[in-house]
Amino acid sequence: MVTRRDIGKIGIAAGLAGTAGLTPRAAYAADGAAAAVEAAKQFAGQTITIVWEAGLQSLDPLNFSGPKWKELTGIDIKVVEVPVAEMFTKIMQDFRSGAGAYDALNVIPSWMPDLANAGALEELDSYVDKYGYRDELMKIAPTYRDNQMKVGGKIFGLPDDGDVFVMYYRTDVLNDPAIQKAYKEKYGADLPVPPTNWKDFDQVGALITEVTGGKTYGAAFFRESGYGNFMFQERFRNEGGKFFDAETMKATINSDAGVKVFTDWLAENKWAPAGVEQWGFVENLAAFLQGQTAMTISWPPYGRWAASYGTDQEVMSWVPKSTIAGKVGYAMTPGGHPELAAGFCLSVSSTSKNKEAAYLFIQWLNSEATSLERVKLPYALRDPFRDSHFTDAGYAALWPEAKDYLKALQDGANNGLLDLSLLQTDKYEEVLRQSVSKLWAGEDPKAILDAAAAEWDAITEKIGVDKQKAVYADWTSKSGAYPKM
């Protein structure tokens, strides 16, 4: 399976010639970047080891931020590239061994309760206060700041990636007079541009496929099970579903809402491209960029690449040439509450021998000044996550529709849904991944989800109902856990 976070392995060149420099150091006066640089100079000559997702993403510290940090502070950065599927295990192994091989970490927010409760992450509050960074942290978009930074009221990670699902739609197709006329005749209403709920989305998608005879399909998705986990979590909650009974901790994914999601997926596949149930990130991307589909849902990079932003660089040669630049609209996903799928926080390993230097590096990376440069890197897959990113005039000028793109990301951040985050989250997610595979194998939606709920209950019993109940209660208290219906 090719995952969103592994796509950087495709077509990576040995290096990237030349990188734009950061804003001159003078511009950092009195901000988090400047404070980190000045304090870190005392550690010149040291080496900080940071775990980073393998592939394109690691070109940020390898070719951009790492060399710039060395230039500013004299501290070397060693990047350990790890496939995202192995990152949690590698971090835990290093912690349990006490080896202290890693200083700074990239952590998916849904892992944080497990890692923090195990003691693998360093509490960061004292560093945040020592270096005056708390005010600048408050300028991170509230969804990420309030929901992805703390465990038990203490800071264990700096939110550093605005991963959120976005709906992309072809403005030329949805505004085609022939398609709009056919929609009006069939449904007695104007075609919504864009559709804002799943009923309308499915009607528009099915009609486009029908009118064009499949020359342009109404929509496609990444349906492969690894992505299906995220897509289910989002749509299930937009349909009113809850993962558990909050009192008993019995799983409720087999409710009517869950069965509706699976049933609707099967219906959508009938008017989507053949074989869509096996599509991953790259297959779905290629179909959209090549004009084969009129709508899709994915992470923010699709929007940049559809506009051809940065795809002329050698390391981006694997991205299909866009045939739809200037013809793409951006919106929140149907239901209005998109998944904040995956994402990353920057943390410090509790076994690091260079904790203070490691903290200063991640503060500098995460700072308003430095992070703005990083989210503009076309190859690194870090997405806007600060209020200032969404309104930056320079970013908005990168392509003609970039201002609309940034608004869609900000709307998604303001209304987004957190990934489920529990003790041993991946065990629950693996059940969902297997459930999606069973659906594509032809099993009955209700039977699949009944079995999945039973497996979830067994996992909860093994962990401890009361222990998991406390973690779930903390998660549900966050603003992005469930939509405000």
C-alpha cells in the first residue's frame, strides 16, 4: 500500500539543488525564532538527532531547515528517516531501551496519550515559559493548538502540520450548462456548487457520470483500507455517529450511522471509476489531475499540485502533470466537519541527552517566522497550521486561486474533527482498516460492523474499561472530537 505519508519515496532525487533562504535574522527580533537561535548558540558543536517521516517530507530538515539551523547556531541536525507506519514503534523501542538515540521527534497527535502516559515524551511547559514561547503558541490555529498539544493539561508537543481533508471540485464541470440543466430536470433544483452534504454530493457525482458517459466521472476517492479508516471516522461522525457509549465504553460503530456510511460507499462505487475500492493516494491524485474525475477529497497537497505549484522541481517529477490548473475549487468536505487526518507535532524524547538544544530546535521550526517558510516548501508536505499562514499575502500570491485554497484550509481547521485518540489507538484503527477490506470483499455492512464493535469491546476490556474510559472522556472534552450538531 502506498500511503499519503510514504509518497515522498516515489521519485526522490539524491538532493535538491538550492533552497530559498529564510527571512534575514533581523526580522526575527522579539519572536520565538530569534529567542531560540540566540539561546541555542551555547550548544554550538552539538548534534541533534530528529526522527522524521521518510521520503519527500524529510527534505525539509535535510535540505532546508537543518542546514539553516546549522548556519544560525552551529548545531548539526541528524535526520533519521522512518516510514510513518514504523515511527510509533521506533520511538517506543528507543524509550524502553533507554538508549536515547533520538532527541527530537515527529509525533502524530493521536499517538500522544500512549507516548505521554508511557513516559516517552518530555513535558515542555518549563521550556515554553523559559524561552517566552507561550504567546506565540497561542497564534497556532485553535483546532490544532487546543486539541493536539496537551495530555492531562501539560504540553507534550508543538502542533506543526495542518493536515485536514479538503473537497476539490472542477469548477468548469460543475458549472457546465448541460450538466446544470440535466440536474435541474432530474432533481427540480439548481445544482449546488459545491455540494455541502453527502446527499447532494452523491446526486451531483452520479449525474456527472451519467451525463458524460464516464468520460468524466462524478467523483473518486482513495478507498484503500488505510485511507478508509480516516474517511470512515470523518463521515461516521458527520452522520451523527459516536464511537462509544460514554458510560459503558461499549463500541457503537455498528449503529445506523456506521451502516449508512458503508452502504453509501458501495452505492458510490457504482458511478465511480472501476476498481476505485483499491485506489490509494497516488491513483486518486492521478485521476483528478488528469481530468478523469470531477470531485475528490484529500489532504492539502492535492490543491497545490492541481495548480502546478512546485511540480516543476525534480523531486516532484512523480506527480502527474496537471491538466486542470485554474479549474479547481476548494471547500470543506460534505457535512462541514472534515477530518484532521494524521498531522504531526514536534516533541522532545524523554531519554534525550540534549533536551534543551532539542527543544530550541523544535521551537525555531515551529515559530511563526520559520514555519511560514516551511509550509511554502512544495516538496515537504507540511501544511498551513497557524492563523498567519492562512492570511499570508505571499502564500496567497503563489497561484491565482491560492487565496481561496487558504480559506478552505482555515475553514477546515476551524470546523475539523480529530482522529480518535485512545490508549493503543492503532489496535482500534486496525479493526477499522480490516473492516473496510471486508466491505470491498463483499461482506455485509451490518455484519462487518457488528464484528468490529465486538473486537473493539475486547480491546477495551484488555486495556481496562475504566482506564480507557478516562482517556476517552478527555478526548471527547476537546472541541474537535464530535461535531456540534
